[in-house]
Amino acid sequence: MSGPAPTPYTGSRSAITFVLDTAGTARNTQHLLDLLTVLNHGAAPTQTDLQRGFGHFPVLGYVWYQNDYGAPRYDPYFHLHEGDDLFATAGTPVSACVDGVIAKLANGSIGGISFWLAGDDGVTYYYGHLRGYAPGIVAGRRVRMGDILGYVGDSGVAQGTSPHLHFEVHPAGGPPVTPKPVLDGWLYQAEDDAAGAIQRIVEYNAFNGIGAAHWQDLFDLMSEPAAPVMPVWQTALDPSASSFGVDLAFDALAWSMASQRNAASDLSGMTDEGAAPLIDPAQPMALLGLQSDSPLGVAIAAVR
């Protein structure tokens, strides 16, 4: 989990503080869904894609949420909100945010259809206002992160309101703390993982489009003892190296290939026609913030 550690709530907030906090902290999952769509060749992600791609985040679909922990609530009596509400379409799956055990199921007048997940991380997570449980969900069942546990609804005191998951975080099973930093950290991590997967595919396709003959040129280049770019390729191919080495390697390859194309007219037949890109390199440029004149952009343009 990334992001700041959860901190205990220490008092109520004024109305103006709550409004300003909401305006500055509201988030949604649209960017993550866009990234997963790119990874799925432009098609809507499947449920399996969502379970894998959302990571720890507990609602698998479009979600809007804000920091409403500690906000006043008046139904059925005055109290302070002990979690965050994750708004989604009714029936959207909710998943296990961590590995753990379903500690308890409930169907009360306030939380409605709900359950407690005792995480292996020592934290207890509460899911409330569900429409229902997923098949086979019973108290005592061990679950893994990403398993479908239930579905977003409006049960309990939420009946008649916008469907949402009421989500609480209880470290060591004790009093609740604000879930917002935890949820934000999980969402940021999922977005970073998806963006990283896209970048790796784009880089792979850039090499894949070079063709077998160009790969031989690359191996020849690396085998030359006096070749000035050899240390660069060693850096690029070292898993512990930084992306800077990879960028330089792309630059070197693009320059080398351009020179060879100018020197011989028959290099156009050296590409592998059957090696179709898994993802159009132009499609994720905006998502990854790549520029056409960047090292990776130059390399992609050189092999297309």
C-alpha cells in the first residue's frame, strides 16, 4: 500500500472546512478504467481485468468518493460518519481489499447488508449498505485480495439514497480511522501499475517491430568491443538499471537504424510482417505523457 498512513480522527469539522476539503479531495476511478481499457486493446475491461487491475481498491468499476469521514449524520440519531462512502452503480462488485477472513456478516438497521473482513495485515475492514453477498460468502471463509465479496447497494439507512459502499478501516480491530489516505494510496498504486504495464508493452512493441534482421544488427553492435554504445546497451538490458539507460539505448538504436537505411535500400524487407503491435504506440502517448521528440518517441517512429 502506498500513500500516507491512516491517522486517527480527533474532532468534528466545521461545515466550511468540510466543503473545502470535499472540493479539494474528491476522486474517481475513471483514469484507472481508461488505462485498463488501453491494456484490453480498446475494449471495456472484463471482470477479471478489473479484479487484477484495481489491486487493493475495494469497488470494481466507476467510483466517486470524497473525504466524508467525521461528517455529521442524523439518521437514525446524530453521530459522526465513521467511514467514507464510495458511490457507484447499484450492483457494482466489491472485492477483498486484502487477504484475510470474513469475520462476521450482518444485516442491521443502520449498516444494512454488511460484513467485516479481518485482514492478514492486522486491520479490520467494514463494508456496509450492500445489495447482497457474492455466492459462497459466509463467516469464517478465507478470501484473497480481489475476490468478489458482494455488490454495491443502498441497504440499511442508505435506502433511497444514491447506491454506495460504506467503507471503514479499523487498525488492530480498534476504533476507526479515516480511510481516505488508504483509498487514495490504493488507487494511485493501481494507476501506476497500469501505466507501467502500458509503457512496457510500448517498449516491447518498439523492439518487436524491428524484425529479426535488425535484431541481428543489434547483437552485432553489442558484440563489437570498440562500439561506443555498448555500455549503453548493457545499462539498458540490466534489470537494475534506470529508465535513463533504456532511453539512451532507444536513441542509439534509432540512430543506428537510420544510418543503415540511408546506406542500403534493401533494409525495408528486414521487418517481421507478422509481428503486429499488441497496442498502437500512438494510443497511450497521452496517458503516459510521452512526447514525439522524446527518446522513446523517436525510437517508435524509427521502427514504425
